[in-house]
Amino acid sequence: MRIAYQYKLRPKKEQIATIEMWLELLRRQYNYRLGERFSWWSENRCPVNACLLVMPIPQLRDHPNYYSQKKDLVNTKDKFPEYKLIHSQVLQDCIKRVKLAFDRWLKTDKKGHKLGKPRFNGIGRYRSFTYPQIKLDSIEENQINLPKIGKVKLIKHRSLPDGFKIKTVTISRKADGYYVTLSLEDKSVPVLTTKVEPTLKNTLGIDMGLKEFLVTSLSRLSRFYYCVIEK
């Protein structure tokens, strides 16, 4: 079973500057990787009714995927050393977000409709980043130890439930400040996956009438038979 707890952060000025720098660099990286996928898509697709049969088929470019783009982060760090300041797993999670957004666009939903095309993030529109893994003892009293950012104060209005372990940590920027969202997991708690199908025995109808404030389905049915017998 997985649940999420959210706390408000009280970062220092230096920590706010680091968080803002990370968000801006991640925004640029997200747009760049998304542009790579759009470029491949536009250059290598061709409608069947628009392709010339006598036209030579060009050599297709390699399809940029999660693993190729994650591997290319080494070149990004060489060309732009400021990306070395970002935690490596946080940077890889940015590539994962690009993959999920692009895959949702290519696939259809249950009704066969396509979702909207992913958009490039403008300045200030990239508002969160995630640590896919973090140490179990990262929270001490009213502080959380974020790798490459340091210990940040948080308003711990409720304690973490017993038995749950921290799986991921997401730092987000909102209108009233910065927040941390902890994704917690307890494998000993089973997840209910059974669905209850409605039947005549487990279903009860309620009718809100004008004459009566509340009429249940059973009382209404009995009143209907009474009127039929009386007539």
C-alpha cells in the first residue's frame, strides 16, 4: 500500500536559490529532450497517402528513447557544467517525465481518443522535481536531508505512520512557498483490488420528492402497490 504525505518547507535563502536553479535547468532539459522526440517524429513519419512510391527511402534516425536520452546526459554535463550541480537521479527523473508525456500522446485512452500534445514549459512553469530514491533516515525531527541541497526545515504537522518507508521525495513550488511530498509504502498492508458489482441485494435507491423530504425505494414501491390495489 502506498500513501502520500505533504509538508511545507522553510528553506534558507541559499537553499531557495539552489531549488530555483535546479527548476530552471530541469525546465531547459525537459524542453530540449521533448524537442528531440518531436524532431524525430516529424522527420521520420510519412502518411501513406502522401508518400511517393518512386521516392527513395531515407535512412531513419535513431529513435530517442528513455535510455538513449539518459545516456546522453553525460554529454550534457560536459557541455554545461552547471548540470553537475543537480543530483543525478533528479536529472534522470526529468528524462522519465519526457518519456511519460510523449508516450501518453502517442497512445489512445480507453475510448480510442488521443490525449493532448505535450507542451514546452515556459519560464516558471516547471514547478517540481523528484528524488526517486532517498535514505530512510533522511527525516530527523523537523528537518529533511535533501542530497546536494542540505537539511531543510519543514512544518511537521503530523508524524509519519509506523511501518511505512519513504520511496520517493518530490519538492514542489507553489504560490505560498515550497512543499515536500513523501510517497510512503508499506508492503505488509494489502491493496484492495476487488470490485463490487451492483445487484438488487446491495443497491438501494433514494428519491428526493417534493411532497416528502425523503422517500426510500422500498417505501415508494409499497405505496405504488397500495395505490394500484385501491384503484
